[in-house]
Amino acid sequence: MSEETAVNELISIERYLNNEMSEEELTGFEYKLQNVAGFREKVRKVQLILLGISESVFGEQMNVFHAELENHHSQKEKVFVSEKWAILVTVILLLGIGIWFLLPKSFSGNSLYTDYFKPDPGLLTLMSPEQDRYGFERAMVDFKNGEYNKALLVWHEQLEQNPANDTLIYFVGAAYQAIGKYDRAQIYLQEIAGNEKSVFYRDANWFLGLLKVRSAQNDEAIRRLYISEYEKAEELIGRLTR
Amino acid sequence: MGFKTLGSKKVNGGYINEHKADAALKELYLSNYLNIEKYILANHGTKEDAKDIYQEAFLVYWRNMKLGKFSTFHSNSISGYLLQIAKNKWIDILRREKRMNFVPLDEESQLYDLSEDLNEEEKDYIDIVKKHYDELGEPCKTLLKLFYFHKESMKEIAKFFSWTDATAKNNKYRCLQRLRDKVTDL
């Protein structure tokens, strides 16, 4: 088959697959489908080729979607640097506790808290069409815009339906902390900070650690900050033990 | 058997244009991943396994949608459907590799019809097409991608390549025919 004939056949098959044929054309094409040996298979193969092209591109696109997911997760996952860091922090921790009892306190927990506290940046919002998820994500947009009370209204309602949902518990705690209701924040964060299985375990320990810094419970603060593995934890532990 | 339309904007029914469809697919992809990752990680898998399994499951969903298998687009049922495909695929792997103690499928997750419109031979054929498409070279790859995946008009494609509309149309068919020849030559 010449290239021109092959291309013309391709044009015709594509017009058929796209429902673009006139009545007359369609009748002729369907006759061919019924009566010409191998033609039906040819049409199916063109259909599969078109599907294959789209699938190949879609595969690339899924990788782009996934990179976005990983990028977001990497912001949430705090990197535990190395064993050396763990040993160093342990030594600092032990030294710090000793020195803490020997030296007068030379800093204010409140000012350290202010230096280190930045509200959780929140989660990527996708605006899922699912009712519950949409409500959660709508509230997450409010949270990220600093409208913590609005977010709390929604999340509290959702918590009534899902009292064990660690995401809700964590973000309710984070919202209370952001508006300065520290006692309430502590109640919620404590729950997640004791749940190693939660993806917010380290975050909750960081924010709970900061609350402990604020209330000058330094031993507990150091323990929580250490667990958090946050980048700034080492520095803050250093300042607490100075 | 009649052929369902493919490649036209009519295929998905619910979509007004493909850009909205892209955004909806992305949303769907992002919002369902963690659920499946959680399952794979709880059953001896790694994050890499979770990604592979999820993408396989998502491709099955997307393919069936393209082939017109789904007439409705309810995200709840899609989530359950994706989870079930992923679980089945992962259980197959666990059984094959004899990694034991996986979490069994519950009754609820068996509610979805997982049959596919393509047989194994057709799936293999698509894999061959994908391989040759990846090796097709430019400008054919981009041209076909813009037309068949992104649903750009020939006018837009012509503008993109600085071609006339007629050249764009001819080149599209030449590129498609070249791909067809490569696949047929096997």
C-alpha cells in the first residue's frame, strides 16, 4: 500500500472512530467492516494506536502528578540527618539537663517560643468533590489564610463524626496554637505526639515541644523537640541548654 | 461489535474541554494516592511499590474511562474502584513473591466490576505502541501528543510549529502512519 493510500485509509478510520462520517460514508464504511476480511481488525488496531499514544503521554503526566505529591510530602517529612546528629543531640540533651540544674535561667521561654514558632503551613488543598473532604479542604484554605477560627468551626464538626482522625486532631491543635489558645492546643497536639503511627507525629512533637518551651518545662521540651527531628530542633535544644 | 469513539471530546461525556479534564484527573490522582500508599506500606510494600501499583491502577481506570466503560463520574466510587484494583494487583505480587500476612480484602472492597474492555493481546499491542511512540522522535511525538492527548486544534498546532494548517494536518497523518508502520512491521 502506498503512503498516500495508507494515509487516506487512516483518515477514514479516524473519521469513523470520531463519529465524523456522513450517513452515506458511514454506510460504505460499515459495509467494509462487515465484508472485507481483516478490516475490522485494522480499525481496532488504529483505535489501539490512538489509545497507546494517549496512554504514553498520560504515563508521563502521572509522573508529573506524583512529583507534586512527593514535593508536598517532602515538605511535611522532616529529614533525620544522621546517626551523628542523634548522638550529638543525646550528648547535648544530657549535658543540658545537668547544666540546667546548675545555672540560672538566662532566657525567657516565651521569647524563645516567639523566635521559633511559625504556624504549620497546612496541607496541599485539592478541593475534592467528596462532601466531607471538600469541607475539610475548604477549611484548610481558611487555615492557610490565617482564618483559624473559621477552620476550627468546620473541623470540630468533622471531629464529632470522626473523633479518631489524626489529621483533624492535629490541625485543630495547630489552629488553637496559632490563635494563642495554648492549653487547648496542648490537649490535641499531645494526642498526636503520642501516636507514632500518625504522619503528624513529628510535627505534633515539634509544636508540643514549643509549647513546653513557652511554659518553661524544658526537660519535656527537649524530649519533644528531639523526637520531632525538625531542622531547627538541634539549634533550639542548644539554646535551651546554654 | 461496534467501536466506541476514541480521541474525540465526546468520549468522556462529562468534560467540556480537555484542560478541565486534566485538572480533574490531577485532583483525582492526588486525592486517592495516600489511601493506597497506606495499604501497600501496611502490607510489606515500599513507597516505590505504592507508586507503581497506584499508577497501574490509575491507568486501568483512565483506560476504561477512555473506552467509555464508565457512564458516570462519581469520585466516591472511583476511590473505591482504584483501591480495589490496587489491592488486587498488590495481592497478586505478594502471592507471587510469597510475602505472607497481607491484609485481606474486605467484602465492601469487592463491590466493583474490575473487568476490562481490552484482552491481553490488545494490552500487549498497546504496550508496543507506547514503546514505539516513545522512540518516534520530534516533531511527531509532540504533534501527536498535542492532538491526541491535549486535544489541541490543528490551528493551534500549526501555530505552535509555525506551519500552515494544511501542513499541520498532513504531518499529523504522516506521523501517525509512521507509528502505525513501526508497530505493524514487527
